[in-house]
Amino acid sequence: MRKSVALTLTIALFSLAACGNKASTAKTDDKAADSLSMKESEYIKADTYETDKGPLKVTLVGHGSVMFEFAGKVIQVDPYSKVADYSRLPKADLIILTHEHGDHLDTAAISLVKKTGTHFIVSNVCKDILGYGQVMNNGDNTVWSDIAIEAVPAYNIVNKKPDGVAYHPKGRGNGYIITFGDKRVYVAADTENIPEMDKLKGTIDIAFMPKNLPYTMTDDMFIDAAKKVMPKVLYPYHMSEFDQDKIGKALEGTDIKIEIRPMKNN
């Protein structure tokens, strides 16, 4: 009888130890998962803006690539694998492509962020290349998951190739205005300070505008574009350098908040 009690006690103690080890292992795994999750979330700093329908997280991934997180959805705009490790970013519910150039239509980046059910909004030329996607042309409007999206012009007037053709001909590519709750976000894409920007004046909360030659805008074009649109917050993007003193001084008194972010995160 004593041997039986001793054996039962031994088994019980062994079981408790085993359970303790499992619990300890589970806690370690949880900590590791939390650590990994935290590491991934801190990979590229997001800015958070409050809307009347919840927070909007905005991430300038690099170059012409932007990510939005809103109402449980992830939107990737022009993902480009040369500026970030897209395997470390969340999968996209929606991918938006502005035009067909390789730094905007990158199939390597797309393959890393798309998933089953990912929706695509693209220019007509992008669809010709990919073979799929919802086409939007300048002036078109759509609603995806309660998010209003408008395609707007993005083109060159001055900057042209040696053969005289604009780097970005009018009507070929799109900029986009994306409405998150009560916040309107303008992703200008590759463009100059075009007249159509005048129509946006004072209606944009957050804008992404390019500044590089010979493909988009000079400093003076960028300043003019900013004054045309007058966004509350302005992210310069698609650039190799930014003269903050010159541009900041030129925009003094406009109440435009300029946010500078790295053009690469890899």
C-alpha cells in the first residue's frame, strides 16, 4: 500500500513538472511571438492619424511606395522591392498601381504582399502587363470596402525624353485620392505641378508628392504644387534629395506640415 501511494505521488509530481515545463515553454513561445510581432511592427515607422471612422496608419515604405492600414484593411500603393523587405510587411487586401514603370509595377514586390482575394486597382497599361486588375482612368471613381477612391491625372508638361515624348504622358497613369473616413489622402504619383492640382486646393489632408529630375518636379515645381494643393500634411517622396531649408522657407505661412522620411528601408 505504501509503495502504491509513493508511486502515485511520484507520478503526480512528474506530471506537475511536465505541465510546468509545458507552461514555461508556452510562455517562452508567447514571448518570442510577441517579440517578433513587435520587431515586425517597428520595421518601418507608421504615422497615425485619427479619422471619424477610426485610426489611419500611414507608412512611407520608400521611394514611391506607400502603405495604409485602416479599418482592418491593408492597402499597398506601388510596392517596390528595392526599397524595403516586403516579406516583413503585412499582406495587402488592396494593391493600387499608379503606372507601369518598374519602380511602380514590381512583380517581385507584388508576389510578396498579395494573398488570396487581394484586389487590384490599376491603370489600363498596368492591366495589359499584369493581365488582371480593376482599371481606373483619370476621372474615374470607385468605392472599395467603404473607402472612396478617385483616379486623377499625373503627367509631365516640361520634362521629356530625348525623342520629345513626356516621361509620363497625360492620361497614361494615375494619381489617386483615397478617402479614409473624413480624411482625404492624395497620392500624386509621378507628375509635375499640373493645372488639375488647383481643383484640390484646401481639400486634401495628407499628400504624397514627388520631387526628382528628370522624371517629376524641380524644387520650384514642388513648391508650386504644394501651394496649389495646400495639404495639411505633406510627405515629399520619390526623391533623391530634399532642400528642406529652401522648400521650407518657401512654404512658410502656408501651415503645411512637411514630413521627411527615408526613401529606403532595407
